[in-house]
Amino acid sequence: MPPADIHFRQFQASFTMTSLITPPIIYLEIYYPDGRKFLTTLDNAQAQEAQRQAEAAQQQAERLAAQLSALGIEPILE
């Protein structure tokens, strides 16, 4: 397996005239050989939360469709 690509992005923090110049902030980005980015813990947590919300919305849509069917109204699910 070839090594992963490593990229650096550099940002300069803003400062006021009364503050000292701050050193640049460097973010490390690591990519798999196929080009996918390694995810951070925060990225993983956000993806899991989005998946949980999507599943909850799907379950609610199914419950509402069942209620409509019980009333004799055929729901259109997409």
C-alpha cells in the first residue's frame, strides 16, 4: 500500500495593534491513497449525528405514513 498523502494548510491568526503577532496556525490534512480524506474525531461525530437524524426522520415519516394509511389515505413516500 502506498503511503498516504499529507497536506498542510497555513492560516495566520488575526491580531490587534496592542497584541503580539501570533504564530501561524497549521492544520494537518491526511489523505488515503485513493484520495479520501482521513476524518477527525469531530468529523466522525458530526457524520454519526447526521446519520442518526436521517434515521429518526425516516422513522417519523414511516409512522406518519402508517397513520395516514389507517385513516384511508394512501401516502406517497419518496
